[in-house]
Amino acid sequence: MIQHEIDIKKTGVTAQGIKSKRLVEVPFPLPPLAKQKAIVEKVDYLIKIIDQLEEQIKHRKQLAQDFMQTVLREAFE
């Protein structure tokens, strides 16, 4: 296996000694289209769950802060 130095820039990634023409000719295995679509659906579903969990965390953090303020207010009255 030939090692190539990889240069990462804001505009893309280059590897010294690898020409795009040659890279296009290299076979790149992909799952069947139906499987790709299933993967995308699963990722979209998981992203929605993550978004919901983040919202719950924000909400519960705010509830905890409000509760702490209430406890402190009652303790010092």
C-alpha cells in the first residue's frame, strides 16, 4: 500500500501524487440504492431524536435553575 501525504484545506483535501483523473477510475463500493436510502432515513430519524433530547436537556436545565432559585429564595426569607 502506498502512503500519501494528505493536505487538508478549507477548499478540500489533496493527496500528493494522486491525480483526480486516476482517483475517478478507482472503484468505490457502495451499498445498493435501497440500502443507501434506508441509511439516510435512519440517520434523519436519529438526528430528530437527538434534537428532541437536546431540547429536553435545555428545558430540564432551566427547570433545575428555577428550582434552585426557589429553594435559595425560600431559604433566605
